Amino acid sequence: MKKISSRQIYFFLACVAPVGKILFLPALLAKDAKNDLLFPILAQILVQTLAVFLVLLLSKRGMSFYELLENTFGRIAAKILIAIYGLFLLFAALLPLLEQKLFVQSVFYDTLPSLIAFAPFFIFSAYVCAKPLSSFGRTWDLLAPLAIVGFVGIMLLSAGSADYSALAPAGAAGGSGFLRSTADATSWFFDAALLLTFMGKYEYKKGMAWKGALSYLAGGAAILFFYATFYGIFAEIAPNQLFAFTQTSKYFSGITVLGRIDYVFIFALALVMAFYTVLPLQGGIDCAMEAFGTHKYLRTILSVLINAGFVALVVTLDYQFNDVVQVIAKTLFWIFPIFFLLVPALSFLLGRKRHETA
């Protein structure tokens, strides 16, 4: 099996993962945190950076997460636990999928029925999910520069229109606003949980844990800059601006002459976001493969069945996105830290290979 390189892991953490946080979340945070929206994002970035550091340090043992579980609890218990972890990833995939569906429907189409507009995504998703996670490394080599070009382009068109003084004075939302918005953002920050499924698919290199953490911090800095620009442009009406990164560049003065050149950068980020949105599904399928075996056609069968199931969910929840946000982001947010922070931390207690000493 071809391994993911350390460079590709850094690309994922610094360039691909941040793209999933700049669509719906900015408007949601602006509603509760107002001009303090940078503080909950900073808190989430710091916690997630710690979780990323822990997962990368854990990978120093040279085993997959399933192998760690099996060495400690035995085969049957390991299969049950890895299946539970896979179910969490599938649960975490629902909100990004609905977010992506609304984005595609609203930004790229305005006349086609929503399911028809979004159906090609599930065909793409089923194809990608049929491939092992280890095949994603080369994809990140390609997506990273695309993400950089898309993000830099959007920011160049947006920054000049922002009034950053709108972020002052700090503390307007108070402690309750900070806590509420920090909790709300949790459902978008589970990158360390994804990274845990990559264990065993890359070789740990010296200093990889802190380099990966710094890579995630670099991506986090870009997110903070975008959120500051977003609020600097929209201020009090920011909570009404869904699909944030498609909105900020509209006010570039040159658009009246050059046309909507920002769509070039929007398409670039949308492509990166499509691959990122599929990752929880693919991670869930990888966990299922560990739990149920490695039959030749099992991955393809699971990919088709799981994506078909999410098609049914998307149809059922077609006009209930706000209800899904209420349930996942505002009620069940506490589930996410269990899997992206507590599980990696406790995994250091799991057994090593039999020939290794503690």
C-alpha cells in the first residue's frame, strides 16, 4: 500500500482543512458572538491544534488506530470500537453535506430542482469513497495550491472593502456569547478525528507532530483573517450572509469593469471543499472495512450503500437545514470533542506491539 507522505499531511492540515470553515459557519458565529466572532474560532483552532499534535505524536508508534485497539482489547472489541468511530464520522458528515448541497444549489444553480443539481456530487462521492484513504495523498498535492490560489484571490478582492474597526470594541458579546458560539463551532472542527483514521497510512518523520501542529495553526491564521474581513465588510448584517466566501468578493470595485472574476477563485475553493466534504464518509468506510473485513468488493458496496443512504437523508432534510444545525451544532456538539480530543488523548494508554516495551 502506498503511504501518504508527511508533506501531504501538512498540505491537508494547512490548506485543505481550513476550507471547510469558511462557508456557513461565519454567519452562524456572527449571530451569537457578533464582532467577537474571532475569539470562538481562535479557541477552536487552538484546541484542534492540540488534538492534531496528539494524533501525530500517537502515530509515532507506527500502527493504525485499529491495531492499537486490537493490541489492547482484542479483535472483537476492536472491531466494535472502530465501528463506533466510523459511525461518528458518518454522523459528522451530515452537516457538511447539507451545507455543500445548499451551497451548490444557491451559488451555481437557480432553476434546477435541488436534488438534480446536487446529484452529481453523490456520484463523485461514491467514486472517491470506493478508493482507500491512502490514495488521497497525491490529491492533496494538487488541492493545496488550488486552495492557496482560491483563498488568496478571494482575499485580494475582499480585503480592500473591509472596515476592520467593526471588530472593536472586543467583548461586546460577553462571556455567554463566547461560550455559546464556541460550542456552536465545534461541529465544524473535527480534523483531528479525520487524521486519526490516517494513522498507519503514513510514516512518522522526526518532528512531524509539531510541524503538523504549526501547519494547522498556519491554516487557522488564514481562517481568522477571512473572518475578520467578512465581519469588516458586513458588520451587523453578517448573520444574514450565508456562504460567506462567495459574498465578500462581490464588493471589489473592479468587478464593474472586469466582471465576476471572483468566480474563478470560488470554483477553485469549491473543488477543494468537495473533496474535504467527502473525507468523513471515506473515513467512516475505512473504519467499516476494519470492522467487517477486506473483501474485494466490500468497499465499493459500502460506498454505494452509504452514499445512497445520504441521498435519502438529503432528500428528507431538504428544507430543514436550520433544524439540523440546531440538533448537531447546538445540542449534540459535545459528541465531537469526545472523538477528536478525548479519544486521541486516551489512546496513549493503548497497548504497543507485542515486541515493543512500554
